[in-house]
Amino acid sequence: MIKKNIVLIGMMAAGKSTIGFKLAKRLNFNFFDIDNEIEKSEGQKIINIFVDKGEGHFRKVEEKISLIFLEKKNCVISLGGGAFLNEKIRKKINKNSHSFWLNWKIKTILGRISNNNKRPLALKLNNKDLANLYRKRSKFYKLSDYKINCEKKNKNEIIKDIFKILQNENYFN
Ligand code: S3P
């Protein structure tokens, strides 16, 4: 049976990839991590794409790859933290997917991304700027179908919350 995709959105370090991978296994769906697909397509790590070609180039590739993978069915897709701000990506998700915002307090996010040398924005921005980015982005993240409050929950509890919502939506019928 053809099912809408499940798309995970939210800030860097929200656990989109880890939760997405586990969720896909439980659903017996394919899992795609858009950041990984961008790296495969460009033959470079995200951090090097930002350094060599700039954020503008990254965002163009992010749009292209996201739109391709969002065409698939029966899969779980985790997006990069900035992708849902792109209107084309957001529109496509709203049309053919169930989107879940994995939401954490900014304090938790900051704690997780401090000293992370794989995330270009975490390297470039200080905590104040990252907190501003979080506030700005939350306005877009709010446009997703469901918000999961992840604070104080472990991975299995977060997955359980997503399952509960899908059950209520008759997703499994
Ligand atoms: C970004 C988040 C990263 C990656 C890139 C830009 C962002 O993905 O796409 O570094 O703009 O927040 P994660 O959210 O998986 O860290």
C-alpha cells in the first residue's frame, strides 16, 4: 500500500537522523537523510561544501536533492535544519508527507552542538546568534503538521509519540 512519507524537521542536533533511521526500521520504510544525500551528490562533506562553494550553493543543492527525495513514497526522510525554510520544499512536504517537528529547548540544542566541528553554522555563530536563529526558524517549523516536544524524552519515547499520532490519523489502516 502506498503511504505518505514521514518527514522529520527541526534544528541541528534535534536527533532527526537517529530517530528517522529507527522510525524507518519500525515502519519497514526506506530511510533517507538529505544531508547524506547531498554529500553523496557533491562528493564532499557538508562542512567542505560550505567552505569551498558557500552556503548559497549548499542551499541550491539542498533544494534540488530534497525535492527529488520527497517524490518517493513509503519512506522516512530527515531534512537538514534549514531546509524547511525553503518554500518549495515546504510546499512539497505539505502536499505529500506528514511532517514532524522535533522540538527541544534552545538550551538543549546549544549544549549538543557546542564544539561541533561538522556543522558549519554551529562553527560560525555564537550562542546568542544560534538562539536568534532558533527563534526565527521556529516560526517556520510551526508550519509542520505535528510538533513533538522531545525534552526529557528518550528516543523510544519520541518514536512512540510519533506512532501515536500516526495511529490517530489512521495511517496504518
Ligand atoms: C543546517 C543543518 C545541517 C546541514 C547544514 C545546514 C542548518 O543539518 O544541513 O549544516 O541550516 O541548520 P542538521 O540539521 O542535520 O545538522
